[in-house]
Amino acid sequence: MTENFHNKIAKLCIDHFQNLPKTGKPTAKEWTILSCIVKENTIAHHLEVVALGTGSKCIGKSRLSPKGDILNDSHAEIICRRAFLRYIYDQLNKIFTFNKNTARFHLDNSIKFHFFTTHVPCGDAAIFPKQDFNEFGDAIETDLSIASPNGNLKRPADGDINVKNKQTKGDIYRTGAKCLPGETKQDLHVKGLEFHTTGAVRTKPGRGDPTLSVSCSDKIAKWCHLGVQGALLSILLEKPLYLTSFTISAQTQFCINALERALYDRFDTIEMKSPYRLNKMMLGQASSIGFEFSKVESKQPCPSSIAWCKINSRPLEVAVEGKKQGITKKKQNTKSCRLQISKIELFRSFLTTIEKNRNLFNLFGNIKLSELQYGVAKSNAKEYQEMWTNLKLKHFKLWTVKDSALLQFVVD
């Protein structure tokens, strides 16, 4: 991917954000993170934003809902991905074709998807030595993510850096994501380059109440192995949906080596069973397109999140604390408080697709779809679950475990 391509992606995404209504956007005293997925039609040479998310919040484990009606993770990357799932359900009979031989939908070969974000993903990708920048856009050229055998960053030796006007400091950027209990790698929290360890699976921070949501670095690494479609859609699709490129906005602290480590290099080579594979996105940074609401210490995080996708019915949602913005206490446990990107509503989209295409899919036997539990449906994604189990055993080692009761809900 060329620098011009990353600039084009960045401009397209930021322009799209700017054209959305004001509701849910940060004030002048607030910051947020913006993430988008862009669809490319390689035949028509056309790019368009099909999913967008903003946000930087996460709910604690005490607030997890057994009904699947509250978003656990409202970081922009995750909001964007969930909005993308809505888009895919809407597009199954448009940019996909049904293959009678495999009894699954096949994506047109002319379609690719690209990822954009305005901040380095929290967790492992955010850990790299601080630098003096004359131009933030050149940060991707700097080879600074050098890990010692114990997983800590070490100061690069003379000759390791070949970038003009850059001076490494004896410190690293911090991530609020915490190493999982039981991880052999734990942060030392000492001054300087050894404050954090690298390569560990981490959970996102919660205010007082710990979260069970792993970092965006870990989740995107999972997407690179299993695709962004998740378990349910994998039942309907012939192949996983992999992202072709990763673009980060200009004027953002960013180290391409740390991102490569977080997404690919910390995992040993593994033989993946087709159609799954390790998908190495083309990584890069826009050189001239920045984001006006980028994170700065003088501003507060925006409390709301935006979810948008390119569909005709209710494409835009605004969320606060995992629910629709503006919901009164009287309605907070009703259907009207739910976001369309919540687990239960995406599950409803899955079941609606099955119901409409019962002549195509021989799934779940004679069971009434209204009685099918979310967890049972996910377990039917046998290829996906097998690959995920193998990855956890060999690479991810530890991952957060949620109470199985959180997966037992049905649509209402």
C-alpha cells in the first residue's frame, strides 16, 4: 500500500465522520477514538465507508448482562466491528452469492475490506519507546520494538535506528490494559523501558470495577487469525472475512514494529486449517490526514459512542454505558434501550437470516429458532471453534473466561 492510499483511506473515513450528525460526537473539551471499515470494489476502483465506530469506554464485569443486551466493550475498534456485522447481514444477498455446493455464502472476489483508526490499539501495540518526532508521520519507519528474552523492551543499539532527527528516550508509552492474572509475563512497573512487559494478553481497564474485555491488540490479533466475522457468521460464510490493510491517522504516536509484534510476531508459526490462515494486513500511516478529536492529556474522554453502518434501516446509533443514549430509567430494561449491535440483536439478525433461507440451510434440525440459545448457536460453528481452541492452546494461552450463563439467552 502506498502513502497516497493510506491518506485516501484516512480522508474518506474522517470526512464521513464529519458528515454525521452532531449527536454523540465529542465537544471541544473531549477526545475520542474513531475506527472505520472501508469496502473496496477492485473492478470499479471504488472505496466507501461501510462501518464506523467511536468510543473509549468499557463496562466492568459486575455489569455484564445475561440477556446480551448491554455492550461490554465500547472501544471504537470493537464498535466498528460490530457495526460491520450488521452491514454483512444486510449484504448477504447483495455482495455475496450462495454456493449450493458448500451451502454457504461466498464473497465476490472483487471486494476487499480495509481498516482505519485514529489511535494505536490499546494493549501490546501501544507499548513502544518514546521518541522525539519532527514529523509524526515518519514514526512508522522507526525500528524501536525490540524485545529482550524476558519480554521487556530494551534500548536499541547504535545503528538500530536509521531515521533522521529521532532520539529515543529511556521510557515507553503506557497502556492502561493490564496483564491477565496467571500470565507468566507481568508488568514490572519500574521506571523506564521495563515498565511494561510485551507479548502478554491484557484486559482493558475499568474504573474501580475490573473488566473481562481483552485489549484491542488482542482482539485484532484474533481477527487476523479467524476473521472479523466471528462465530455465528462463519456458519453462513464459505470463508472468513479478513481485512486487507490497516491505516492509522497522521500525527499519532505509532510504531509499525510494535503493531506487527502485537498482531503477528508474538505468536509462533502455526498450521491453520483451511479456510483459516494468518492474515498479515498491510500496515501504514497517513502522512497528512489527522483527526481533530485525537486523545490529548488536556481533554476528557467523550462518554458516548457512535455506531454507524451502511444500511437503510436505522444506520446510526449513539450509545452510553453500553445502551442507547437518552433511555430513561423506566425503559432501561426494555427492548427500546438496546443497540442493534448488542449481542442479542445481532443474534436476532442471524436467526432472521436462517429463517428466511431455511430452504438453503440445514441447521439446528427441527429446533424452534425462538428457543435456540446464543451459546448453543455459537457452538455449531465447529470449524471456527476448533481453530479458536487450537489458537488458545498454542498461542493466546490465557483469555478471559466469562460465566456460561451469559451465553444462555434467547431472542424475545
